[in-house]
Amino acid sequence: MNMLSFLPKPSLASITWFLLAIMLLGQATAGQFGTPKDEEGTRIFTPAEHPTYSGHFRLIGQKGTLIGRMDDKAPWDHMDYAGKHLNPIVGNMEIEVNERTNIGQVHAEFVDGADQYRIVFTRFAGVAPYQDGGLATRVYEHGDSGNGDSLYPKTWLYLAGWGKADVLKNGQLLFKDYAAHFMVMERSRDSNTHEVPYPMKHTLPGGETDPAGMEIDLWVRSSEINTKNFPPFETFIHLFWEEVIWK
């Protein structure tokens, strides 16, 4: 004999109340914090949508590399996608900025040959809307993103800055008010070969970067053009740091 036959059969009223309770529970939890609403759980929120966002970023870049040399003669390639002219440097990079107010400082120190160089980047100003006044976070840039030039593959920027910087050599001013740009970005160079697999035929919509890693890139360039060089500027100082420390 089936033991369930001894159990009382639920009434229509009890079934109705049970279903109503399930519906009410679903309505209550849908409005709770942490519960995605509609498609909300799949999008990236802007910093301003977080009530405790301070805008204050403090980072250090270590294990730095200078692309080419400071005394390179034209023609030179200071993007070096093939990774053939990379020179490890002694020195690090420090970032302390407030993205909300577009103020702060970026300092990079390094030695090339017998000379000590320092880049001081404190004047931030944005031209395009995505640059958000000079300091921006959580944006795509370069490649086919529609933001910036195509010198880099499309990359997600955790933090970036645009503006003017000064370059000092052995404590003396070398370049003043040169255009500058830094990016805390997805890793663009292969961790073993240091090649940038770019450009390449697109089979997927993302950029030719590795979201499993991170790097900091910094360039400072002159306004004078020299088409013998790549990029085509008389001066283009380009460094990157493979180890990123958030403080």
C-alpha cells in the first residue's frame, strides 16, 4: 500500500494560498538591494552611479620598459608591436589623481644610459567627451572603439589621463608642455614575447588585448611632425609598466 495515501489531500484553498505566497515573495525580493532589475545585471555602471565613489586613485607601476631609446635618431618605431626594441628601465611610476575633479599628479622616473629622466604630468584636460575633462575611468579607447586613434588595439581603460607634461633630464627641463597620455589598461603585450598582436583580422568583437592582465602605458610627444618616425612625431617618448599595484 502506498504510504502517501494516508496523507490528507491539499484543498484548493491551501494550494491557492501557497501560490499567492510564492508570488508575493518574488515581488518582495525583486526590489531588494543586490537583485538585478531587468537587464541591469549585465551592464557596466558608471562611477557616478556608485554612492560611495570617491574618485581618488593611487597606483604604482613597476617593472618598466622604455620603447626604443631617448637618443634614437630618425627613423624610429616607438610603438614596436614586434617587441624588438624594448629596454628595461630602473625606476617606477606613481599615480595619485582624483578622477572626479580632474586634478592630481603622475610622476615617472627612469634611467636611460647615463642619464636620469623624470616625467611630471599634472595638467589634465580633455578634448573629446569620453575624456571627461582630462581624467576618465571605465571607457574603451583606441582600435575600432570610436575613441582616440588606432595606434593601440581597442582596450578597456581602468583609468586614463590626457593633458600636458614636462620632461626633465638630470634635473634640467628638457621638454615643457608636451602632449601626454597615460592608460591603466588591459595587457596589450604578450607576457612572454612582448609582442602586441595588432593589427590582426577580427574574428571576435573585442580588442587584441588580454583582460587577464594589466599594464600602465605612458607617452609624451611633441607637436612637431616627422613622417620618418612611427608615430609620426619629432619626439615620442613611450614607456609601459607590467606590474600594477593599487594602493
